[in-house]
Amino acid sequence: MTTIHVNGQALETNATPDTPLLWVLRDHLGLTGTKFGCGQALCGACTVHIDGNPTRSCQLPLGSVGDKAVTTIEGLSADRSHAVQKAWMELDVPQCGYCQSGQIMSASALLANNAKPTDAEIDAALAGNICRCGTYDRIRKAVHRAADLLQSAPANAAK
Amino acid sequence: MTHKITDSSRRDFLKITGLAGGGLVLGLSLTGCSKPSALGAEGGQPVAWLKIDSENAITVLVDRSEMGQGVYTSLTQLLAEELEVSLDAIRVVAAPVNAVYVNALLGAQITGGSSSVRDGWEKLRKAGAQARMMLVQAAATHWDVDAAKLTVQGGYVVNGSKRLSYGALAENAAKLPVPTDVTLKAAKDFKLVGKPQKRIDTAAKVDGSALYGIDVKLPGMLHAALAQPPVLGGSLNRFDAKAAETMPGVKKVLATASGVVVVADHYWQARKALAAVKISWKAGPNASLSTEGIKAKLRAAASRPGRDVRKEGDATAAIKGAAKILSATYELPLLAHATLEPQNCTADVRQDSADIHVNTQTQQVAQGVVAAVAGLKPEQVFIHTTLLGGGFGRRLEVDYLTAAVEASKAMGKPVKVIWTREDDTTHDAYRPPAHDEVTGALDAQGNLVAWKLHLTGPSITARMFPAVVETAIDPFAVEAAQNYPYDVPNIAVTYNREEIGINVGYWRSVSHGLNCFVAESFMDELAHAAGKDPYAFRAALLGKQPRYKRVLDTAAEKAGWGKAPAGHFQGIALMEGYGTYMAQVAEVSVEGGALKIHRVTCAVDCGSVVNPNIVDQQIHGSILFGLTAALWGEITLAGGQVQQKNFDSYRLLRLPEAPPIDVHVIDSTEAPGGLGEPGTALIGPAVANAIFAATGKRLRALPIAKQKIVTI
């Protein structure tokens, strides 16, 4: 058994150490908000935070997670209250929605380190997240909006 | 309005069934269908448009698949408009398979062809109105007053200071006859329709709770990975699973019609074990199939005269006598759909029934295919439609359902099969390639006097709905060619069907994406040959086409046509598809050979708008979908195998590459047009025409990245 720390909880899994974290989350722990898109870290649908850093969980073996804190979309907030989620809802960003967990995890990691990103900084931070439906214009606007929300309510930044 | 796959001019009637436990279920049935009594419940699934229970919970059953295009919201708006309830009072669930849900524009329960709103526009408003009228009548009877004196508000019937909730009235309302004399609201009275509404599905898509096919979990479910023949059209020769069978978690390795499946406790176990199975394949007839071979085959077939799609005047004679003749050949590549959610299916097959949880666009076909594979009757198969992580036509195919059905049947347990991205890219039903030859003739004043377009390519419909093309030309091969809008006295459009040995499929905008590229690129060639401005050249030929003319003028005006900043160049393109008229202007620069797309301006007349918020989303999305294809999209074959595997070799547009898009919607009270697809078809020619303006070089093949005219 391996213990990993996901969304603030210590969870045990019998998955083998070579199993990608993506499949541990989805199959073993029932956290299906993190998506499988490419399996090669090319699309970003599987993005989670590892100690706050956006990470492609499809390329991270369970055995390499160790004691690091894993945050998934389910753990970003309990009630869609994270500024990025609020901005995403305000601007109605998703279409099919399949990539959006990954987009939101990349955007929230960006904002945790850069309170007021420029368009170019948003482009760079989210270039690894493919949206096949083409929601990019709203994604960019929503990241700016989330930055505004965080500035007016800095308590959220801790989330 | 558009192509019907079968004639569905059947008269419909309404039927009401009481719910066990009380409440109202309003359903629509079709005469001639086997069992109208099936209304109410089928295998535990209600069959109706809406359900109001005694607790006042309103559930709308949406009969089209939600694949991002917003039908869970827009179709619900139509019903809610007449029911006089707000969207946040409504829960949406996916409808099961039933004849009541047949799409009148397509003749089956299908989500596609940008048809959902067009099909539901009257049907769903009428259903909402009928339900409201019955609830009001139930209240009138209860209070013993004239129904005309009552009003409705926010889910209540109101009588002065008294009110009764829809929920309290539902059971009695269900016993009333369905009103046949229904007057729908005038557009000026709409409260929801035509107003921007937030999407119903957004909240679940920002917290990870939205349920896609890949997320389905059933008690006792096993997971499976699939290997398919690497050569398209190949088959299994034999396999050795000794090593795989003893690997952790592995339950079974079995041959299916589509390849070899490993079933295990968890998906990663199945994937690992699949890699340990030694498989030998038979290549089949496509062992030497190549992209060059396909191109050569289409080129050779193009020498045949083809069948007449449209013939006006005498194009051949007009060309002979013309002052200037221009001819060109256009070639377009195969494309993959690349839905971000890879294909997957969860099947629970039992002795006498089966439950299939799947992200399908084609519920009836899915039911029929599952029944055949499982050895059941169609009515024993229940299709549970999940959310779709993208559709784009890919999920009109049912190839990704069968392995799960076979595996579940073999295991006696629910099984979920997930394709890898590589499976998905290499085993698609690809957008057809095309080889199109086009000739235009100008008189001495530069007027276009003849248009001759000769299309050659494989037919999708011949495989999907063979009855349609028994005698007729595939209607989904000649879009944007048959309805060439320009006022030219001599027009000849012909079509040659030529199969290429692999499956081709419906891909967002279908043949519009092919034919609009050719027609609108060549119109640009003709304008330049005539020494005329490409916008003015088109506009002069649209005297009889006010809706086309208006979007063309609007796009040109809003884009500042002819007034681009120094170093920027514009290209324009125009099309009607799915009842929607659209023009786009792309503004580009090419500096040091490098293409930059600065802006896209889109003018659209899609008739009556249901939800401007979703219109905006769909136009943005459809343009970027088409731009991805124009810039990079190409599936190539060597030795019968697809050479692209994942997003490194099949490139999709990313955030930094998305240009700003300005959308201008024309006010209209015409019937709604479809919106998911036109934008996809138009961006290619708009960009290619802009590149010509910038470089003087004409793109007669795609993708742009491979044509050595600009770098991206």
C-alpha cells in the first residue's frame, strides 16, 4: 500500500508504484474530475497541483509522489468558491468542459504566483492546456477576472 | 430546410401519462410507431419532454447530446419559455432512446448537422405551452374559475391573491386531454429566448463533477484496454496472452471483432498487460495504402464526367466563348476529429438486457448495434447518454461501443473500455479527402459568366446510411457547392464518388469544409483575375441574395475592409450552411515569411437566436476548430497505417495561437439556423485569401503549414 496526500487527506492505495498518478486518482480514489486526454503530457487535461505546482498527472508515477501535497479540481474548493472557478462561471467559459479541470488548475497555479498576469503570461502558463472546443478567448478573460476577484478578496488566495 | 436522411413527414400527436407517485409527464409520440404506450417509462427511464413531480421539481429530458454546443441550455430555454419558469428551476437529464425523440431534420435520434435548435424550435415551445395550459386548466377546475382569468408566474398558477404550484397541480393536470389548439408567444414577448442565458452545465464543469462517458463507474465494473489492427481494415491473426494473463489484476484477455481486449481490475493494469500480449495482425486489403496513392486515385477518378449536382445555362459553351478562362485544382487532406475525451464505452450486458453508458451522438444506431453484438433485441438495450467530451461528428460512429459489449458479455460484469489517444488518432473515421477541379470564365468587362466545379471524393453517407445514396448523390458531399450563391448565368456543378478503402466520417461542417474552401478560394482567384476587389466582386453577384449580401457587407464594414493597417492584409469568404448565412474577414500579416493572424471578423445571420451567449461560444469555437485544420490538419497514411499518433504529430491550436474574433449577429426573426458548423468551413478560405493578398501566392491545398508559402 502507498499513502499519498490528496486534497488535504492521507489516502491509501494498492496501485503499483509505476501507475501514473492520473489513474490512481481516477480509478483507485474515485476522483474523476482529473481527465485523461493524451497520456503524454501534451494536452494538460490531467493537470493537478503537486505542492502548488501545475503538474501533468499522466506522466507522474505514484512512486514519485511521496509526501508532496496533491491538489485536484475536487480539492480546489469545496463549493466552487475559488476565484478561478467563480470567474469561470461568471464568464461561462466551458463548452464540452472536458479540458476545463486542467485549465482551471493551470490558471489557479499561475495566479498563486502572479497576482496580475499579462496576456503573454497567461498564454505562456496555459499553452500546455488544449481546448478542442476553442474557449481560449473566455479563458484569457476569465483569468484576468479571477485576478481581479483575488485582489478584491485576498483571503481567497490562500485556497 | 436541409437534407433529410429519411422521409419523416409523419403526423405527431401528444400523449400524456401519469407518473407512478403522481405528477405530470408530457410526451410526444409519432403515429405509426409501434408502442405509444411505452410513454411514461421505459426500463426505468422516463420518456417525455418534461416531468413535474408533486414536490414541484421540474425535470426536462433533453433528446440531443450535450457535446459543448449548449443544447442542455438552449433546448431547455425553448420549453421553459412557454412553461414560464426560469432555467435555474429546471433539472436536465439526457433522454433515453425512443421514437419520440427522432430529429425531424435527420430522421433518427441524432445530434448533428447543426440541427438541434432548428428541430426543437417549435416542438419544444409547443410542449412547454401544452404543459402550461394543462396546469392552468387543472387550477381552473380546482378553483372553479375560467382558465382565461388565471396567470402563471415562476412555477405557480396565480388567481388573484391565491396561487398553486405546478407540482401541486401536476397530478390532476396529467389527467386532462392535451390541448391541440396552441398559440405560441410572439417573439416580442419572449422572456428567455433571444436573451443571453447562463449555461445550465457550467457549474458541474468547473468543479470536476460533470459526468462524461469516461467517468462512469458501476458496481463491480472492470476496466479494459483494446488493441486494434494497425493497418486500417486489417484483422487479428492470432495472439499469445500467456505473459499477460498472469499479470496483476488481469481477469481475461479476449479477441473481439475489433481486436484484442485485456480486462482487469484497473485500467492501468489492463494497459500494462496489453503491452505484454503478443499479437500478430493480418494487414488486409490496405497493406500498401498511402496518401500519395489516395491522391492519385482521386486524380484519376476526376477524369470521369461525374453526376450533375446543379446545371444552369451552358457552362461549357460559355467558357469556350469567354474573354478569360481560369482553371485550378484543389486537393484537401484527411482529418481526424480529435475529441479531447478519447473514445470509451461502459457496457453492462446481462442475459436479457443491457445498459450502455456512452457519450454518443446517435442513440438509436447505438442501441441497434449493441443489440446485434449482445444478441439482444433493441428494446432490451438501454442507452444512457453521458456528457460528451467533444463530438464533432466522431460520436456518430459506433465503432467504440462494440468491444465493451463483447467484453461485458464474456465477463458477466460491467466493463469500461477506454481507447488511448493513439488508438483514437489512428482509428478514426476521417474527414474525406477531396480532389476538386474548378473553372471560371470572365467576359471582356471582367464579369463572371461561367462557373464549373467538379468534385471528386469518397461518400460518408454511402457507409452510414446507404439507402440515401442508392440513387441520389450523397447530400453531405455537395454542400456549399450545390448552393453556390452567386448570380452567374452558366453554372455546372458535378460530383464523382470515388472510394478510398478506409472509412470516412462526418466531421464538423462535413462537405461545407471542403467545398467552401474551394469555392471561396476560387472566387478570390477570379476576382483578382478580373482586376476587381474580392469583396466588391462577390457583392456585385448577390443582387438576388439579400441574406448573403447583408452578412458580406456587415463583415466587410466591421472589419474595415480595405483599411487594414500597413503590412496587414485581408481575406474574405462567404457561405450559407444549416440555414445560417455567414461571412468572415481574416486579417493577417506575413513578415519574414511568418504568418500571423491578427483578427477574424465574423458576421452571421442565423435567423432567430435562442441564446446569444451560446451563439458567441459556438462561433468562436467553430472558427478555431476550422483554423486548427487549415493551419495544421492532415492525416497521412503509409502502408495502410495512420502516421499521426498523438498531439505532437496531430497538432491542435493552443491558447497563444488563438486570434481575437469579433462576432456580429444580424437581428432576425427568420426561423433559426444551425450554428455549430458554418464558422468551421469559412475560416480556411478567409485566411488563405488573406495570405494571397499578403504574398501573391495561392493556397490550393491544405494544411497551410505544409505548403511552403508561409511559416507558422
